[in-house]
Amino acid sequence: MGPVRNQPPPSSASSQLPLETCPYADCGGENKPSAKFCSECGRPITAASRSATPALGPRQYMDYTQQDQVVPEPEPEVPEGIDDPLNRIHGCPLIAFGFGGKIMTTFPRSVQRFDAATSLMVTKRYPGDLQLEHIKDVVPVDQDIATYPGPLLMDNAVQLKNKRKDVLKVVEDKIKDYEYDQQDSTFDAHRVLIWRLLKVMIELEGTLVGGPKIDEAVRSVLLSIPLAVFPAQPAQDGVSPLRSSASLDVLQDILRNGDRTGAVHYAMSSNLWAHALVISSSFNKELWNEVVNAFVTQELSADGGDFQANGREALRVLYALFAGHNQASITELIPLTLRFMTAESFAQMAPVQEPRVPPTSLGQWRDTLAMILSNRTSGDQPAISALGDLLMKEGWVEAAHICYLLSPQTSIHSGPDTPLNRLVLIGADTNPSAPLPFYKNVSAFQKTEIYEFACALKSAGATGGLPFLQAYKLVYAWTLVDWGMYSEAGR
């Protein structure tokens, strides 16, 4: 046999598997078909990427110089300046109020840090530590709350007597505070009048109405502040105190014929008011009322205009009461032009924003009330209530409440849901549009509770007080809890 010749190895081109190009366009690496990662860029090669990548042919190469031409994504633009007028970048304190007068605060703090980029010390703001405190340690408690000796109404007479001194001290301190402020406004004067009336009520065993002694004490309170002074008016032209005998002759002839109505009208036209009043009083009540109205309009009206007060408003109201007008007599306090408004338009009078009655006329309410108390009539209680209604419509809340307190027979003092109720908390406006809800008025609640305490003095504590006030006592207890005064609220 001849020698065995070595066969040449198989061609490498025929046995080598074709390479696949990396499916990523920015990479020109070639990999085996079974490769899971690119040998050039190291990114994974999946079936999805292979199927999504178009075939480049068996021996296609990418020009690596194209890598220098790849454009990077643009960076987001940064504004040149930040509009921060409140300097929020410096941080702000955070305050949270909790139940029972607790308050949690945190204030931003400044920390010095080294900036490696600039090799400088920079100041940065970080949140501060949390601090838990009581609100009364941060904000002083209102003195009206801190010094108030409530609750006032006790169950036995001994405690009631001991509490009377504390209540009197509170009332006297409030009066001194208002007197120290020199009563800068009309409404401050009204507020001090309420406190003085409460003092009189406590000293007189819980009564404001019911006898000459009580009326005298109340009247002294109303007149403790000087009344407005009006200039004297000149005498009316053509009116002489001496009446001619000719007028009396004519009047005598009319009466001789038995025409008393004609005689009264002639006496009024001749300004013979004394004769007109005497004759009309003997005829009937309607004619006498007509004479009184004409006399008040003629002799006591303002000469300076229909909208000008002349200081005779109280006298006009009193004469109208004498004529038996009762609550309608209060309209004499209103200037002549406004007095003839219809009842519907008067009921729709705007409150404080656009008052219909001039303040100079409303300012005569104390003089009017004092004159009514000095000359009691059968219809004075409805008249005092009507005076309070007029003041309330004009926004004079404290003055109206004084009138309601002095007319308990016709002014209901109860909860806001009671029909025809006029008064809830003394000195608080129950109008829903008022800036402060009336049930949150601490001073009004305290005055009402003092009034309740004074009423209990009449029966030595054997009274249920004001039942509607219980709900507002609960609201006041909540206020004490909000200040962290747990023991006071528990009482």
C-alpha cells in the first residue's frame, strides 16, 4: 500500500457561522447568533431587538467616525431668576394647633456647609426641631377670661352670697377700664352703661324695673354721661304770648252754637293750644289726640329742617305717650319727613351701612328713656321696646339691649329660635352678617351670665336661671379648653 496522504483541513470559511451586527445603530459590533450581549457595547441582545433591527447583510460595517457626529440631548433651560417676593427660599415657620390648648411649632434653622465646588462656606436652611407647648405659654390669656370668676350660679344661698363680692369686683373693674379709655366713641359709652346697669341690678337684689327707687337709680345711670346740648331756638314769627280778645270772641261764638269740633279747629289755627286741649278733652279721645299731635308738630318740631334734631325729641315722645299712642309715640324721635314713611318701607330700613335716621336724632334715646321712666304711663313698656327696635335697626346694639332689659314685659329674652325674641346675649348682635358670631362673643356671654346671677338674687338662688344660656356655657367651656384651662372648664 502506498503512503497515506494527509487530507487538507476543511475550509474555515465554510465551517464558520455568519456574524450578526449589533442591533443598536450607534454600535457596529458583530456577534454570534447565539450571543446574549454585544461584545462591543455590552448591551443585551434580545429577540425583539433582533427582529426590530433590519438586516445589514453578512459583512456590513459601520463607520466609527459617525460616533463623533452624535448630537447630545439638550439640557433643560434654567430660568435666570426666581420670583420669590416672600423669600420662601429662606423657609418659614410652621404652626399647628391641637386640642386642649396645645400648639406645635417648628422654625427653620441656618446651617453652615462647605461647598466643594467653590471651596467656600455656604449657609443653607433646614427644618428646625419640633416643639410642643401650651398656647397660654406663648400667647397671654385674655384678662377677661383669666379674671372671670365663673361659673356664677350656684345651688345654695351661701355660695351665692360669697360669689356676689367677686362679681361686683369684676363689674367695677370693667367700669373703670371704660372710664380710663375716656369713652372715645358713642358705642363705648353704651357698653359702660350696660355694666353700670348690671351693678345697679346686683346692688338692688336683681331688679331693674319695679318702683320709684329703682327708676331713680336707672335714670341716674342713663344720665351719668352728659347729654347733647342743642342751641336755643328763636321764637316763631307772628306768635305772641298775648291773645287778642277778638280771637276769644270768635271762639266764644262758635261754642255758643255748640260746635265743639269747630271751636277746637279754630283754636288750633289761632295757636290757642290751651283752649284747644281743654275743649277737646271734654269731647272725645280721638279729637284730643289730634290736638296733641298738632301741638307737638307745631311747637316742638325742628326749625332747621326736617332732618335736623333740636333736642325736643324726648318731649315729643312723652307728650305722645300722654296722648295714649304707646309704642307709636317712638316715631316722634324720627325727623318729620322720615316719620311719614309707610310701615313696609320702615321695616326694610337698611342697618348700619345706610342709616335712615340721623345720629343726632338717635342720640336722644337716653333722654327719651329717662323721661319715660320719670313719667310712668300705662303704655310705657311697649314704647320702650319700640325704642329698642328702632335702635337695633340702626345698628345701635348695646343701646337697644338696654331698652330691652328695661322693658321685660314686652321684650322676650331667650334663645334665637324663640318667636318674637329680641335679646339673646347682652351686647352681641345676632345678625348673621355680623363680623363675629354672637355665640363666640366672650364679653357678651359674661354679661349675660352676670345678668342671670343678678336675677337669682331676687329668690336667693332658688331659680333655674336662664335655661337657654346652658348651650352658650358649653361654648364658653370649649373656649377655656382651647386656652388649656382644664380645671376652669371642668367647673
